[in-house]
Amino acid sequence: MAEIVYPPVIALARTLFKVMDYRFHMEGTEHVPRTGGAVLVSNHISYLDFIFAGFGALPSKRLVRFMAKQDVFEHKISGPLMRGMHHIPVDRGAGAGSYATALRKLKAGEVVGVFAEATISRSFTVKEIKNGAIRMAQATRVPVIPVALWGSQRLWTKGRPKQLTQRHVPITILVGEPMHPKRGENVDEHTSTLHSRLSELVDRAQRTYPEIPEGAWWQPAHLGGSAPTPEEAARMDAEEAELRAKRD
């Protein structure tokens, strides 16, 4: 597969990171296998998460093919880039095609990135996750790699204005130990375990973050921030889904 678009995009991202002086802290990047397929599962707190989750795979010299909603591929700017980087469009009304594409890439030895919460978490805690990542790993006999991101929500997240010109922002990327779900094992149990591991990683990223200001909008409620609680966030998501259904 020709990589015409991905390398220049990475080079541009590295340059922007330096210009903006993002303060990266990364741990566990050695858990991303240097060869063979893997499902990389990240928490979802920002519209930029695919950039930072993918950045965590670069020390292993891997390019991640992220599953992303179809709308991103239809945008006049992001669409050509997403297609050029061979990411995977997901049509929520017909997900079988994207699932099959992901399986083909995993069998071909690629790393597929999944945001198993499906949508950005307004509470900045890990929401209920879908079981697709586990099912894909079982079907292709590849590991599942949990990844926790923290700090990216300060740049651009749901319901907040973009702050892309903000400099010196600390960005934490924690890569957890691989899970190896086998065919025939209980999918729901593995999904629950993945949720627990992801939550533990996110909690560690939050508690070890260099800045923990009281009352900050980007801090979760349980750490003294003013972000919605998980219950409040769930109500907001439900209201948004209801409005979207009415428009459709």
C-alpha cells in the first residue's frame, strides 16, 4: 500500500507540536507491536484524539488506520486526507462494511484504531464501550492495546470553542499492556475488562497530569472540575440524539 499522504501529515503534525510547544508525556509505547495486526482502543475526549493516539504508535514505527464516522470523510478538507491515510469510514446505519474492512486490514498485519465509546465523553470519564474491538481481535487473533489520552480536550472538544492556538499544553499518552482475547471466550467479559483497564489508565493520566486546577471546565467532576458528571453527560447525549433524530 503506497503511503503518499500519511508521512507528510505526520511531519506536519510534528512541526506543529514543536511550534505549539506541547509538553508530551508518553508511557508504554513499547506495548504497540512492531509487526502484525493489533486493535488500538483509545478513550475519546477530543476531536483531535486520532492524532494523539496515532502519535503513541510512532515509536514502534506503526501507522494506525482509525475507524471514523462517514461525515469526516465527506468533508472537503478532511475527506481527502482521511482517504489518503487509508482510515476506515464508518456508516452507523450500515456498519457491516466498515467492520469487514477493519478485519481485512487486521489480517493484513495493520494496526486499526477504535474509539469504543463511539462519541466524545463530555464527562471526560470512560463511557460504556462497544464490543466491536474485542470481536475484531478475536476474529483475527490479534491483541487489543488500550490507550489513555489526557490534555487533548483543552484544545478542541464537544460543546467548547476551539483553542487550537493555545501553547504549552501538556499532553499525556499512556499505552497499556496488550489484552489477548481468544475465539470462543466471552465477549462481554473481555469488553468489561477492557473498560476497566481503560478507566484505570485514564484515571492515572488525570491524577498525574502536571496541571490539576480546581473548578476547571476540562477537569472531571470527581477530581474537582466543572465538567458534567457521567449522569449529566448521559442526559445531554440523549437530548442531542433526540434532536438529531427529529432533524433526520
